[in-house]
Amino acid sequence: MAIPSFEYVLPVIRGIQAGREYYISMCPARYIPKLFAGNDQEVLPEMRARRTSNKTRVPEIARYILDNRKDYTFSAITASIDADITFEPIGTEAEARKIGRLRVPMDARFAIHDGEHRRAAFELALQEKPELGYETIALILFLDIGLKRSQQMCLDLNRYPVPLDPSLTILYDHRDERASLVRAVIKEVPVFRTLTDMERSSLPSRSGKLFTLSSIYNATLALLANGQNAEVNEQIELAAGYWNAVTRYMPDWEMVLQKKVAASEMRRDYVHCHAIALTGLGRVGASLLSIYPDGWEEHLAGLARIDWSRSNPDWQGRIMSKGGISQSQISVSRMTAYIKGFLGLALTLEEEGLENTLVDVGREK
């Protein structure tokens, strides 16, 4: 007597890629742990079909699902099947031949090439919210007997990843209140609104923009570091007011805004539009708001006395080295201390130490 065959029956669409059949299916999330139950953590690297998982990412992704139940987005899981599968089309006419059922033995081996962290995160999220099991995840399935092509497929799928630019991440993130806040601030500051590249964190030499979204984001968060408990609208109003006040002491920015000077020339010859200066200004602003909550603006006049040109010898060893601008935290602290000096603000112990180090180096020379 024939032994009955136990199998999964998946509704699929059949396609062709590189001359080979593959299948796309929608799978209920509750079945994902069963389909992809294998764990290759202890398998030798040369025998694995994918790289090992980063376990720290799984809880983060699971929390993303749980915190955004009505608004999460997942791409497909891509895997290979090592089994004798059968595709049954629903008809014989044109498109009907591409749609049907895929019969997969329950003892089939599956190898995930892309989406292992998503799989594990859904398995973890299901423990807290079992109702997630009725939602679906797209599967892209390739037939690979013996999983001989699996390692190459894993490499090919991950060969050309391009992470989002930090500025683009801030521009696209509508869940992060801080990102939304900074975008709102930019709209209220004319020089930022017109002269900020919202997509790139590194400006091409001929760019007509003066700032990047990521640099304004970091500078504004530094500015509001002591006022995060205030209402969002209050923070936006305060930050926009501060940056507009700073602009009044930055005639160079206004000249670029009025197209009297090219942005590329200003970035080349001055440091006040670079990320390190903006972050320094943000930190100084936080100190001003803390010390003079009702009269901070009148203390900004000292900004007009700063020589922001790259040729200013004060920048050497402070924020510049070998002709380039340093982005280190030490350089940011030194920039902050330098600006504070012109505004008559007391330095922190760390800032005093950094300034004393510069003085000592100067004496040795």
C-alpha cells in the first residue's frame, strides 16, 4: 500500500528568471515558522545557504511590527526549495497557465537567502500577538535540488545593497517625531528652506545648496537637547526662531540666498555652512536657551565678529587638519567652545580642557 504523502499546497504565480522557473506566493504569517524551521547556526560556513543572523536585529524588527500594527511594511522572503515539487496550473489558456497550486512535500528543505531576520521577527512577534498569524507575507521560491545554487543566490541577492542616505532617511521617516520636527523647522527658516539638499548628506562640488538635511537635523537636535519635554509646536517655534536669529548674523548665507555668491564658492571658502559649524551653533544655542531663556537673542551679536573663512588660523588644529574639516566629536566640542568665547558664555570643564590643550600645543610650537 502506498504511503500517503503529506504536503503543503501553496497558491502561486509561476514566472521565469534566467531561464528557470520560480514561484510567488502569499503565505499566512503563522505558517512561516513551520516552513522555515531549520537553523543553520551550527553548520560550517562553506555549507550554509546564507550568512548567520544578527540576533540583536530580530527584537528590533519584531518591535517595529508590534508598534506599527496598522502601518508596517515588509518585502518578500526569498528562498530555495530542495524537494520534488509539483505545479498545477488552474487552466490551459494563456495567463491561466501561470497561476495555480504548488505542491511541496512537508519534509522539503527550505533555504532563506533574503529575509531571515524578517522571518525570525515575525515568529517573535507572533508570541505576543497571535492574531498577526492571519496576515500574509510574500514568498519568492526557487527550485534548487541539493541547494547547490543557494550560496551563489544569497551572494547575488546581497551583492549590491545601497543603504539610504542619512538625509533621505530623515526626509522619508514620518514616524520619527524628531525628523518631522526638523522638516517643519526648515520650512520656517528661509535660508534652510531654499538652500538645503534634502536627499544627500554629502554635497557635490557644484551643488547650488549650502546645507544638508542631516546636518540641520543633528544641529537642531543639539539645540533642543534641554527642551524635549516641551510641546512639539513650541519646539518648532523655538528652533525656527533661533536659526532665523542666527541667520541675521550670517550675511554670507543671505548673499547665497539672494544669488549674489555661488553656494559652491561659499562652501569652498568658509566653514559656517558645514555640519561641524551648524552643530556647534546648535550646542551654543542650547546653552543660551538654558542660561537666558527670555533674552537669548541679544547675546548672539558676537557671531558677527567671528572670522568664518577657511583661512582663519584659529581653525587649524581646532577643526581643520591637513586642509580638511574634521567631523570628530572633539572638533565639534572645540568649535562649540570657540563660538562660546565670542558670545561670552562659560565653557564646560571638557571644553576648557580642549582649549587648554590647544594653547599648550601653540606654546610648544
